[in-house]
Amino acid sequence: MNSKARILAVDDNAISLKAIDLALRNEYEVITVNSGERAIRYLLCERPDLILLDIQMAHKDGIETLKEIRTMKNGADIPVIMLTSKNDRETIIESSRLGINDYVLKPFDSDQLLGRIRQTLEKAAK
């Protein structure tokens, strides 16, 4: 039985997904998908403990993906951390309005990201 928390990482950049996987794999079960559409399909069958979501993706960006996740039966309360290089005020406000738990800028520091994930998961468990 795997007792590691499961994290769904959503990013259309393969290098970013690899970096996320390498940073988190010792402490978490990491599932990587390269589009918002694939994230939605995954969420129809599974429920991760946390989602790391990039904003700038082709086809369906992170904001659109998050809006859809929040309307799903099992997605309304999943903790979400935006992990993105986009740091304009409007995007941060829009993300916050959609109920994100944190906002981490790329390139990320692995230890900082692990700390933010731990903090978010601890808050969600309360």
C-alpha cells in the first residue's frame, strides 16, 4: 500500500514536468500530464491529494483548467498550487478567486516547493 500523498503535476513543458518529478518523487507519488485536457480526464477517474498547475499551456491554459476542475464533483476542494512563470497581478488575482492554495514562481527552488506542498497538505488535512 502506497502511503505517499499523490500529486498531479500539469504542465505542457516536458523539462518542467521532469524537474517537478525529480524534486518530489522521494516524498510524493507524482503523476505528470502535459495538458489541461489530460488533467481533466485524469480527474474523472482519480483524485490526487494536490494539483500543481502551470498557467501558460497551449489549447487550455491553467486558468481555464482550474475553472473546469472547480466545477467537477471531486475537484471543488482539491488543493491547487499554481506553479508558473507568469506573475502579473491580474493572473494572481484570478487564480486566487478560483480558490488556489498557493502561487509558486518558476524556476522553482526544490526545497521551497517541497515546503509549500507540505504546508498546503497540512492545512488541507485540518
